[in-house]
Amino acid sequence: MAINERIEQLTAAADLNSPAPEQEPARQAWFMARARKLIEKRAAEAGRELTFRVETFGCQMNARDSEKIVGILESVGYREARSEDADFLVYNTCTVRDNADQRVFGRLGRAGHLKKNRPGMKIAVCGCMVQEKSNVEKIRKSYRFVDLVFGTHNLYRFAEYLCNCLETEGMIVEIWDRADRIVEALPVARKYPFKSGINITFGCNNFCSYCIVPYVRGRERSREPIEILRECERLVSDGVVEIMLLGQNVNSYGKDLETPCSFAELLQMVCEIEGLKRIRFMTPHPKDLSDEVIRVVRDNEKIARHIHLPLQSGSDRILKRMNRRYTKEQYISLALKIREQIPDVSITTDIIVGFPGEEDCDIDDTIDVIRRVGYDNAFTFIYSKRAGTPAASMPDQVPDREKNRMFDRVLAAVQETAHARAGLLTGRTMEALAEEVNVKDSSYITCRLSNNMLVHVPGDPSMIGKMLQVRLDECRGFYFFGRVV
Ligand code: 5AD
Ligand code: SF4
């Protein structure tokens, strides 16, 4: 039975004359039933449908969390609005870098003005940013019009908070320091009908010295393999052909389970699901990407020919201070092993520049790795100081001007290698998943290759969600023009 059907049955069976049940997910189903009644009444009073909008910042995990939030909002009777001028507005935030925080506060300020002209509007802020106490204090003090603040560990209670928020005035703040359980079977509204992310682990135990994630997402917890496989099967029976397995460090999947299961074993089991055509995963940590995982990828064509392998820095000195637990040469031999074992694989990465104490000789090392690995693409970030992390109190912070100069050097090197790699597939015919109508020219359909590159082909919307054989006629830097063969 599809997830949404199961929760729908529980919601239909909820007895609103009795108190909310204690056990989950029946408790959330009860609150969804109650919210439905409230929204129906308000819509009748307003003489129109009520609307919602969820604005998502940050990574794939947040995108997945937003699908859960949207799933609940839709199932209680809200309709999606095209802008933030909506009856229920949610900001699902990221705090990995400071500019993400600043963007949310800017948007929140504007939402406060919208609220003045929209009686009954509710504004919620959730996600990683509000797991930090200082941000919650700032919201309490300077953004008093916010109605609901909830964290990442208790997202599964959103229906309950939504209901309370509709029935009371004043700000509700519900932040937990850790997760008490993993609740399965809540409604999910997938952004794309044919592809989906699935969480396999939550949290992170690595404590890279610059990173706030372990503090806001908590310790690593793996879902049981059987739950993951069941969710994959349900998605496939619902029309999904591509699944992305999500975790902060997918390689350490399963080590915390009562009956341990390695990530390679999980991947192999997911590959065996009939009807599933493509599998991706994000993100492996280079320190423990096993030969076993490389072998499973190599032997299963269903697994995308794309490995995102965050480097962060190419300098041994900086890597040590970052607490990454690998050396430059270890990283390079891993990347070259991947290239050798998996033909046509694309390797992409994340790089941080301007880490405390970083000097030009460290950037030279990073550029050396970029050239030797030959990345297909790289996300380069300027180091952002996150309060409470070890790197934030390192004395030798790099001035902004220096950081910007280092950033330009790294970016130029990345562009050089990415350009060199991009054209290599020109003329080949490959499988591509048709994803959407091209945003610039609606007579083209944008498709994604196994290696994550995009190819635009003449076509129509009936192709969307299908795996097609596409000839890559012309490379335009980071994407192709092609045709279905
Ligand atoms: N400053 C800059 N970039 C960071 N990242 C994580 N923390 C920081 C920080 N404090 C980057 C890393 C990570 C990506 C998701 O974000 O490169 O891989
Ligand atoms: Fe942050 Fe490092 Fe964990 Fe990634 S592995 S989430 S960079 S602490």
C-alpha cells in the first residue's frame, strides 16, 4: 500500500471525540484529521481555498524534508501558492554557511510585511538554522510575527504543531536536542513523480572542524534496511524510476544498527528491486568509501556513473586541521581507483577556501588535486565561520580579501578541468531520464545522464519520466544538445 494511502486510512479512522492517541503515526493522523476540519471551516469563512508555500534552502536532505511538510499541508487541505503571499508559509532553512542564515532573515522580514495584509496568515521557520539557540532568540526578539518554530528532530510532529498553531495565537517554539525515534509512514508530496530521495541515515558523527551539521542534525542514526527497501518498493510501484539514497556520510550507513548492514550491502539490495532503473547516492566521505562500494557500483549499471567525493582541501596541513582524516595522496589514489574501475564515471567535489591558517601554498596543493583528479564539476565555497565549531575559535582566520583571491584561483582551475572533461562524451549514445520541459525553449525536454550531466532534446512533455536512448550531438560546456534515437 502506498505511504499516503496508509496514513489516509489512519486519518479517516481518527476519533476526534477522544484525546489524541499517544503512539505514532496514529497521533499525527489524528492531528491531520483535526487540521482538516479547521481548514475546511476557515476556507468556508473566507469563501476561497487556503494556500501554502514552502521555501527550501540548502541540501538534498532539506529538499526531502520539504516534501514531507508539503505532503502534510496538502493532505489537510491547503493548495500550493505561486508566491510567498500564502496562508501558511514555511521557511525550511539551512545554516551550513552564514550567508544562508542572512538570506532567510531577509526573506522573513519581507514575509512580515505580507502578513500585515493577509489576516490569519501563519509563518513557520524550521530546519537546521533554528537548531541553533541564538537564531531562535533572534526570531523571538526581532521577528515576533513568526507563529511556529520547529527543529529537524521533531519534523514528524509537524501535523500536531500545525494544528496547535491554527488554534492559538503567539509563537510556538518546539526544538529538540536529539531525535527520539524515526517515524515512518507520514504523507510525502514528491516534487517529481518519477524520482525521489530517500533518507538512509540522519545526522553525522564526523565533526569536521568547520562544520555545524553534527551540532544541528545530531548523531548519526541509520534506518533499518527493511524500511528503506519497503519505501523504495512502494515508490517504484507508484511510478518512481530513479532513487537517491541520502545521508551526510552514506559510507557509515548501518554501523549503528542492531544487525549491522554495510552501505555496499544496502546498495546491492536496492539494485535488486525490479522496476527501479537508476540509483544515486549522496554523500560519501572519502575516508571510508570502501572497495566493496566501488565494486557494487562497477557491477551494477543501474547505479549512476557519478560519485560526489568532497575534497574540502588538497593540503595535508589543512586537512588535518579540518579533521577530515585522509591525506592528499590517499584522496588522489581513491579518486583514480574510481576512475579506473568505473568507466565513464564523473567525479564531482566540494572545496572550501580560506579555512583558518590557509596560505597560497595550501591552495597550490588543492589546485594540484583538481588537476590530477580532473573533476567534472566542483562546488567551491568560501570558508564561513560557524559559532561553536572548533575552526571558529582558531586564531588565524583569513581576511575576506585573501579568501576572495584564493577563491578565484581555485575556481579558474575547476573551470579548466570541467571544460576539458565535458566534451569527452560527444557523439556517444547514452541512456537519459527525461526530467522536465526546457525552461528556455518549450520544444525541448531536459534529460539527465547517468553521470548527472544534462542533455536537451527536441520533444514533448509525454516523454517526461521515461528513460530514453539519446545521442549527444553537441557539447556546450556543462550540458549537451542531442536527440532521441
Ligand atoms: N564554510 C564553508 N563551507 C562549508 N561547508 C560546510 N561547512 C562550511 C563552512 N563552515 C561546505 C562543505 C560541504 C558542503 C555541503 O558545504 O564543502 O561539503
Ligand atoms: Fe559536516 Fe563533515 Fe559531517 Fe559532512 S562529514 S556533514 S562536512 S561534519
